[in-house]
Amino acid sequence: MTIRYCFCYKIEYIDRIEIEKEVVILKLELGKIKISDVQFGDKTEVVKGTLYVNKDEIIKLVLEDDRILSANVELARPGESVRIAPVKDVIEPRVKVSGSGAIFPGTINKVKEVGSGRTHALVGATVITCGRIVGFQEGVIDMSGPAAKYTPFSETNNVCIVIEPVEGLETHDYEAAGRMVGLRVAAYIGEAGRNVEPDEIVTYETKPLQEQVKQYPDLPKIGYIHMLQSQGLLHDTYYYGVDAKVMVPTFMYPTEIMDGAIISGNCVAPCDKVTTFHHLNNPVIEDLYKRHGVDLNFIGVVLTNENVFLADKERSSDMTAKLCEFLGLDGVIITEEGYGNPDTDLMMNCRKVSQKGIKVVLITDEFPGRDGKSQSLADATEEGDALVSCGNGNVIINFPPMEKVIGTLDFIETMIGGYEGSLKPDGSIEAELQIIIASTIANGYNKLSAKGY
Amino acid sequence: MVKEIERAGIPVVHMCTVVPISLTIGANRIIPAVGIPYPLGDPNLGEEKSKKIRRSLVERALKALQTEVTDQTVFEN
């Protein structure tokens, strides 16, 4: 009798866990709090769509890092005559309201799986880190004028953190300090949204593989291969704090990225730099979810890297193709970060995944020279027969002078896209489009494209 | 550059890390190099060992230059 009782109890216990799993572990509610203005205030808070930030508290937080000598906070709103440079990272303030883990796990919070429960985002607000250049691949944001339309951050209310490193700080340390400052300030501001009722709540859900396949058995199984920049020398991305160059391709639930599982540590070309903002708001994931259960079954994300040794490229693309095959995908979308040798990773992934009988679409930007006559990508493969272009980064554009500069224009001519004579005495600039943050970003979070006729 | 110099009648060895790009652009003699940040050496191994790597790569390149090829060839050894 006793034995039988125990048996029943166990069954009941297992049932309960399974129910818990279904309800708690797989779903993320993203509460969007729309921000239409940013102002300084005594308290960091959101009141009727306006974000107030306490300048002194932010500066105090930034200066906790002893690698930073001094810091200032400046605000940049849409339509203002403001130029921000050199921009290091852009981050959307978010807070984890419920569910496992905290925002930016493995970097500023403990490593703990994220992607479930509820998260609040201050949509329309960002934190921008800028100040003396780290490498040579940081970018420009104009808040008005003809160059503003090329960057999404001319339409957001930006809290700009201008940092000055201590003298003699080694470049990699400076990059790390800037990166952590941005994340910490974004998390601090994100807290202001914890108890605010969101204007909109979007629910995202991906189930474990077998259940996900069963949910929409008649729809094509689609995956997303997200290539993380990992070339080193200030070109790095982190997944739960692990440097992408030392990881092998792995599977990620798409909701994990929305809680900051991936953060940018990149000084790559500004035009296609995937900022932490773009990881949080990945447009491919967003759009795949929109069609999830409608005309496709979004199975999940394969994360891979872009390393500088051929053996790494071969190994990672082999494993990426193997994972896609194992997941039973019918089709994948692949995006890359940066250009040049990562084009080889893109093509290797394309070729090897195609050879598994899986359909592939590539998203990338192009660098065919100022006259548009050269080869657009450094590498190519016959299997790459479906590609969405996010524009030509070599086009030359003119930036009129702005009344105010946040940061400094001292480095314009040595930044990617700039050249000798780019910066004019009146503060206007002539440079390649690639100097603008996210102007040709190779995941489609921009307004440029190319069409074949 | 590789193609234009060859067009002028001078054989070229392309030493590069990302062999697939070299194949795509149409180089005929290719030597796989060490890595993108340090193609002809390895600073992790110190200057002495790095120099040995460099010498062996350059010697392989000189050998490749003197080798008749009928197709794109990667000289692994």
C-alpha cells in the first residue's frame, strides 16, 4: 500500500514539473514602455512617457570604474542640431521584472539563463557611450540634417555618456571599461521601468525542439544563423560573458537575446556594427516571430562566430551546418557582422548548410567601392543565390555642421569612412556612408537596400 | 593586384590566411598563411620560432613560384 502511494505521488510530482516548465520556462513577455522625451531630473524615473535621468547618479556610477578619469552626461533628442562621435555602443535600457536571471547575464549580472518571464524595455530611449576614440572604427550619429536618416538613433532620445579614460590606459582595457559603463548605465536607467505599466506587451514563445515541431507540423521549419563578430583586436562579442571567439556554435532560444544574453564589444566599421541595441532588438528574430505559426515555424537561433584563423572558420561552419541538419530545418536566414574576411564565414555557412539540403537566404551589406564597380563582397559561393542587400557602405555623403558636438570630431579623418580632408574647418564632413552608426547594418535594421532589375 | 601582375606576365604567389577568398579572386599559386593578425609568424611563440615559420613559408613560396601549374593550386607543404 505504501509503495503504491509513493508511486502515485511521484507521478503527480513529475506532472507538476512538466506543467511548470510549459508555463514558466519558455515564454517571454516584453513590456514596451514608449519614451517620447528625455530630460534631466532629481530622480531617474519615467513619467507619462518622459524619461528623467539624474545626472549626478549616472556620473557617480560611471566613476566607480577606476579606469575612467572623468565622465559627463549629455542628452540628444530627435531633430536637434547635434552630432555624436565617436560612438562606441548604443544600448536600450531594459529591466528584468520576473523570470530567471537578470539583464545582461554574465557581464554585469550573474550567469543565469534568461529569456523567460517578463522584461520591460524603455522603447525610444537609448544609452550611447562616446568620447575619445578606442580604435579607429567607432562612428557618427547626427540627430538632424541629411545624414540623420541613415541611423535609427536620430529618432531616439539618447542619454550620451562621454567618457575620458585615465592616462596611459591600454586600448583593450579602455574598450572593456567603455563597454561595462554602457551596460551598467543602461541597467540603472532600465530600473526606472520596473514598476511602469507598459504601453504594449508582446509575447514571444519558442518551445523545445520536438514540441515546437509538433505545434505547427505543416509549416516549414525555419532557423536563424546569427554570426557573432569575434576577430579579436577590439572586435569581440560576448554570449553570457563568454568571448564568442572561444566558443563553438551553439543553440539559443530567440528570447534569450532580448534579455541581453549577447552584448557587443566591437569597434568594427560603424555602418554594420551590431550594437547591443541591435542584439536586444534583432530585426530577423522580430520578423520571424511575426510569422511564427502563420506561414513558418521558427525553431530557433544557431549562434556562430567569425574568427581569424582558417581552421576556426572551417570548424565553425561545419558545426553550424551540422546543428541545422540536426534541428531538421527546411530553411535558414544568415546574417553577418562586419565585412571583408567575415564574408568567407558567411559563404562557408551558406555552402555547407545548402549542402545539407536546407534553403539559405543571406542578409548582408555591400562594399563595391565609391563608384560601385568592384566586387561587393570579399568572397562568394555558387550556393549563395538568394541575398538581401542592406546597401553600399562606400557611397560618399556630406554632413553639414551641427551646433553642438557630443564627444569630439578630432578622430573623424582616421575613422573608417573618413579620410584626409574629410573634416572641414566649419565642422562639416565629407565621408563614406560607413562612418555612420548602423547605416548599412547587415541584419536589416536600416532603410537602405538594393534591387536587381 | 595578384591578377593584374599575372596579366603582365609575372607569376605571383598569394600568401594569405583566408584561402577561400584567394580562390574566389582567382589566384593561381596560394600559400595558406598563419592567421589574419599575423600571416607570416606567430608572436605567441616568440621571435625565434616566428622567424623559423616565416622562413619556411617564404621558402615554400619561392618553390611554388618555380612550379608549373595548370589550375589554381594551394601549396599545403
